[in-house]
Amino acid sequence: MTNNTFLVTGGAGFIGTNFVKFLLNEDAEAKVIVLDALTYCGNIKSLSAEIESHKIEFVKGDIIDRQLVATLLERYTPAYIVNFAAETHVDRSLDDSRPFVRTNVEGTLNLLDCATAQRRAQLENGKESTLRKFVQISTDEVYGQLEIDCPEGAPLSADTLSKLCREDAGVTYGSSAFTETMPLCASSPYSASKASADLLALAYCRSFGLPVAITRCSNNYGPYQYPEKLIPLMINNILLRKPLPVYGRGLNVRDWIYAEDHARGVYAVATAGRVGQVYNLGGYSERRNIDVVKKLINIVASQVDDNAGIDESLISYVGDRPGHDMRYAIDASKAIDELGWRPLTSFDDGLKATVAWYLANRQWLNDIVSGDYLSYYDKMYSNR
Ligand code: NAD
Ligand code: DAU
């Protein structure tokens, strides 16, 4: 019988949750174990249906815990380890980078070490290694920033549109995009910690034969995202008629991808990606931050019963993020050509679905937006 066991670390976070739900839908035979420390952004309620119906096993624990990780590997012998667990917010890494090095570097190193030890023991005992892929979930931020050399936005090339099988006219704000062969050039402590983890993962592949593949994806949005990131933060503030804090002049560009599209890409890399390879994943949906915020104001206003006070007067330009990367854009040709993957959700559809999800799940949001979240918010935004 094929071993379809997935150990998903950080599965109670935003993308991990979307991945677990996608995986269960895609592969009814998959056995899924989620290991998550439930830090401030991990939310067990996001997976309560899957836990209660015994579709997954949930283990609360830290990826840095050697004994725990070794025990889980021995008990479940996963065919796939997918490492989403991380500290992920750039602004927090500027405030205190130590938790980022701890989880993103030392935690990843521990997973690599434990997986290598298991593989070595299996081979030494004349058995086949049970691990088929260790997927390290990285980020496009490891490449640094790109220039904006088309400030008004230029249409995507016909070649790109045909690769994506997309008819809607997308735009790009620059002539370059990140490719997998670009040097790592991280700007923030967050991205530096992710780049370090990438190098360790590739070194474990080369030195010890661990079957590693890496994904580097652009900005995700969708259901279950913690409201410290741009899109859910703005949705929450719009609903509360609170000021919408736009950093700098709001002209920084991000390449947005619906989290379910990312999840499908991660699954493709796990099951069909080549060992030792890096795969970029992106949405081909470049937007300036200010345009995203204005669009959100319109979408929220169109979806709520009472939209009084929901307008652009809520926008508040605030001090810029130190070292703020100007533009991200992904060239995902390698994943598209090799794996047959492509992003399926347009930004307009994805954003409408995301707003609808937050409106339908106000309790999920309200449970977060209290106590610790409010202290965080005051700390981060009071002196901007
Ligand atoms: P998130 O912040 O929503 O969730 C992170 C999860 O990891 C949480 O459930 C948290 O409890 C868990 N976690 C943190 N430290 C842990 C530890 N020491 N041990 C076990 N679990 C721990 O993050 P996300 O946005 O879902 O990002 C997931 C991964 O994808 C990260 O590796 C991130 O770098 C990468 N990524 C994110 C984006 C994005 O736009 N959000 C884009 C590209 C790549
Ligand atoms: O590109 C992938 C990365 O995307 C992931 O690796 C990170 O984990 C994820 O957090 C995200 O990083 P960003 O810094 O791009 O995302 P964030 O949502 O924090 O910010 C998006 C843009 O919006 C960025 O240019 C900063 C700006 N911004 C953000 C917030 C929270 C604002 O203008 N105001 C805000 O309040």
C-alpha cells in the first residue's frame, strides 16, 4: 500500500490550514498529522471540523523539540514532511528578530536533523527510506526587492497570459521578476531567517541525500489569515470603521496569490517536484498596496448591509516600514512548465471570496481581535 502520510508543521496557521483542507479534498486516502505550537497566529479552531471528524491528528508542539519530532517520525513514518511552521510577520521581525531565528532557522534545522537521522537509520538497517519529500515552505522575500520601472503598470505579455490560460488583462509594474536562480538578498530579519533555512535545507539534500524541495511563493490572501497582514487587517479595520494604515505612499507592489492556489502548488511540488529543486509560485496579480486597500473598501461596502462610513476617508498614510521592499513579482514558469501547475483564482474573485469569508466568520475574527491582538496593534501602530 502506498504511504500517503503527511506531517504538516504549522498546519494551524493561515496557509497550513488551507493546505490541510486542500489535501483532504484532493487525496481522500491521505493520513495527515499536524504539528503546531499554536503561537499567537496558530488557531486550532480553523481545523476543528477536521479534528472532530478524525480526518487529521493534531499534535500541539514545537518543531524545535527534538524528542517530540523524533517520536512523531518514528510513530508515523511520513512519506512527506511539509514545513509551514514559522514566524512570518515582517513588522514583528523588525521589533524582535530572535523568535524568527529560533523557529525559522533552529526549528527547521531540527526537522532536517530528525528526518536525516531517521533516513540514515532506515538505510543502515537495509530498509528503504520512507520519506519521499521534505518540502520547505519558503518565500519570495528571500530574493529581496525588484524595481518599479513601469509605475503606471504595463500589460502582461501575450506569452504569459497564454501560459496562464488567462484572459483577464493583468499588469506588471516592472520588467523583471524573481527566478529561482537569482541570488538570495534578504532585506528583513524575517526574510534573512527564511533564506538561512533554505540554505540549510539544500545543504541537507546535498550532504546527506535528504529529499528536499523548496517552494518560494508570493503574498498569499484568503480565508483564515491572521489580521496583522495587509488584507485581513484592512478588512477588520473597515468593518470597525477604524483608520486604514497605509505605509509610506502605498505604492509598494505585491504579487497576490489565493492561498488555495498556493496549496495546490505545494501539493504538486510534494508529489511531483524534483529533489534538490526550488520552485517559485506566484499569482501573476501585481497590485500597489493603495489599490488593494481601495478595492477592499469597495468590496466590503458592497457586501455589508450597513455601509455607512465605509469610504476612502478611512485611509490613513502612516510612517513607512524600515527597509520596505518596493516590489515583488514571481516568474513561476518552472512550476508551470514542469508540474503543470498554475494559479486559477483571479485577484477580483479571490478578494470577493475572502471578504465574504470574513463576513461569514465574524466570530473567528472577533475571537482574535481582543486582548493580545489589541496590545500588539497599539504597540505597532501608535508610533507610526
Ligand atoms: P502563519 O503565521 O499564519 O502561521 C504560522 C504557523 O506556524 C502557526 O500556526 C504557528 O502556531 C506555527 N508555529 C510557529 N512557530 C512554531 C514552532 N516553533 N513550532 C511549531 N509551530 C509553530 O503563517 P502563514 O502565513 O500561514 O505562512 C506559512 C509559511 O508560508 C511560512 O513558512 C511563511 O514563511 C511562508 N509564506 C507565507 C506567505 C504569506 O503571504 N503569508 C507567502 C509565502 C510564504
Ligand atoms: O511575499 C511573501 C511574504 O508576504 C511572506 O513571506 C510573509 O510571511 C507575509 O507576511 C507577506 O509579507 P509582506 O510584508 O509583503 O506582507 P504584509 O501583509 O505585512 O504587507 C503587505 C504590504 O502592505 C507591504 O508592502 C506592507 C504594506 N502594509 C502592511 C500592513 C500590515 C501596509 O501598508 N499597512 C499595513 O498595516
